Amino acid sequence: MTSLSDLPIRDDLRGREPYGAPQLHVRVELNVNENTHPVPDAVQADIMSRLQSAVSGVNRYPDREFTELRDALAGYLGHGLTRDNIWAANGSNEILQQLMQAFGGFGRTALGFAPTYSMYPLLAAGTGTGWVAGDRDDDFELTSERAVDWVRRVRPDLVLLCSPNNPTGTPLDLEVIEAVYDASDGIVVVDEAYAEFFPEGESSALTLLPGRERLVVSRTMSKAFAFAGVRLGYLAADPAIADALRLVRLPYHLSALTQAAALGALAHADEMLAMVEDIKRQRDRIATGLAELGFLVHRTSSNFVLFGEVENPRGVFEELLAEGIIIREMGIPNHLRVSAGTEAETTEFLDAMARYIERHGSPKRAASPSPVG
Ligand SMILES: *Cc1c(COP(=O)(O)O)cnc(C)c1O
């Protein structure tokens, strides 16, 4: 048996850790921001029949240009976009990887603002792109001033703006995106994986696309669409961006089955997104409930909540897991992240947290020792 370190692997990959969110199957899974609501039965039936006809043609390669899917995605996004503005891949992770392949690579740099999506540095590493982690304010907000300052110092070939930011949930003002775009001459990627959870009145960076040919808005069907298992991510941008990605993608990268399933879901977008309002309600219940228990709850525009003043994150994680509930440790000191579940799952989580507090005391008391008299 050999080990990884014995192999003639690239030096820049030596010692790196792969993406590793624990994939434990327990009763209440609130750890990777999935939509915990299943695809409605009627939509499942339509997807099945589309898959059946796709299967009858799988002796042939799929439509390499996934034209029908690009039409459907453009129709879904609106904003005057057409199929030429759209590109898709196996999850938005592959979208981001292709962007790094085309616009990053050896000797080039990508900039993000930590704490942010843990895949960015891994995708940078895999494509030989340098990764610079900028920072955020103490409450994880990102101001134009701070972002532009980083852009001027780093001169990145790519900037990754996660909006709202995972794992913190923090929304991002469009002014920050505009300021970063103006300050940079690289590709500016706005990762809107959670766009469908935006609060009323918050605008998508799609509104900024006209006239900004280096701006890319990345989306996914993994979260709001309850389609994480299918692997379908996409972007909207100037048509030249898609042309750049055609140079690095694998031929026929979107299987006929993936295309058929995604078309089925998009044909029922309203039904697929019907649970979004309920998920937002559960997210707000989590935020209120955790605040009442004394935790520090961060502002969120997504389907998850980051909370702080957790004295012993590992202890909370393990005691919840013992009750069949999994949430996420993100490596942010004294913080944990939890995804909104169904109403019943959310209640289970909040009840388990209340029991934890009964056993161990309130976080405020635990976090700040009473003054010595
Ligand atoms: C979940 C998530 C994605 C989505 O990844 P897929 O590959 O589309 O499943 C992308 N960006 C962020 C910030 C995410 O949290």
C-alpha cells in the first residue's frame, strides 16, 4: 500500500486536504444547506418521463451546446438574458472551476473575502491559481472601501464575491460589486448560490450585467430548487465569457440525463420553488430562537444561519449528533452554522438547542464570566 505523499503528485497539492463536509445519514440533516424538502411528486413524474426518453437516445452523445437548457435557464432568469448569455455545468462548483481554468492558472491570482465558501481555495489549488484571502469586518460585513483596498493591493485576475456569503449568510450590497468591478481589470464573479432566498427588495447582480463584460453571475439549482443531487450550476454573463469556457470544458460535459432532468425542473419552476417562502420562515424561526437562547445570530439572506457565542462548538455538534441532528462546524471560533429545515426539523433543532442550554447554561453566561467581585 502506498500513500498520497509517496506519489509523484504536484508539489503545490502536497499536504492539501480535500473538501470534506461529513456525509453522515442521520434523522435531521442541516449541515450542507440543502433544501430539505423533496421534489414534489408531480414534478418527479414529469422528470421521470423526460429521463425515459433521454435514456432511449443515450447511444448518442448529448447536445454539446445544451441549447434547450440554456434557453430555459435564460427564461428563468429573465433580465432580458438569452441563451448566448448562459453557460451551465455540473454544479456551480464546476462553473467556478472552469472560470479558474480559463481566467486563472499558474502565475495568476484569485481574491476572495474570508471567511467565505471553502471550495474557492480548493478550486484555486486544483487549477494552479494563487489564492488570496482578503478579510471582512468583525460582523462579517464587506464594505466597498475594504474590498477595493484589497483589489488595489492584490490586482487579482479573478475576484470571487459570495452573495450572500457562505458560511456567514451576509448579504452584499450591489454598490460593493460595482466598486470592485471598477477597481479591478479581472473577472468579477458574483456567486449567487442562494439568490432565491434574497429578502424582498434585495436585487441580484444580474441587474449589473449590461455594459460589464467582465462580470459573471453564478447560480445553482442545488439549493432553492431542491436539486443538489442532479448537479446543475450555471452562469449569466457576456457571451464572450461562455466562449472562454468552451476552451476548457470537457466535450459533452452535461450528460443527456442531466439536461433532461434540469429541463423538467425548470418547466415546473414555480412548484420547485414553492417551498422557498417556508424555508425563509424556518430560517427566521432559527434566527429568533437562537437569539432568545442567548446566541449571537448573524444577519442572513440565505437558507442558513451562522451563530456565535458558542462556548464549545464541538460539544454542541456532538450532543446534537447524538440526538440524530447534524449541523456544521465551519472552523470559525465559537460559531456554528445550521441550515433551515422543514418546520418539524427546525423545531427538533431548536428544542435540542434549548435542552443543550438547560444542561450547560446560557451562552452569554458561559462566554463572558461574571465580573470577579
Ligand atoms: C452550495 C454552494 C454552491 C453550489 O454548489 P453546486 O456545485 O452548485 O452544488 C456554490 N457556491 C456556494 C457559496 C454554495 O454555498
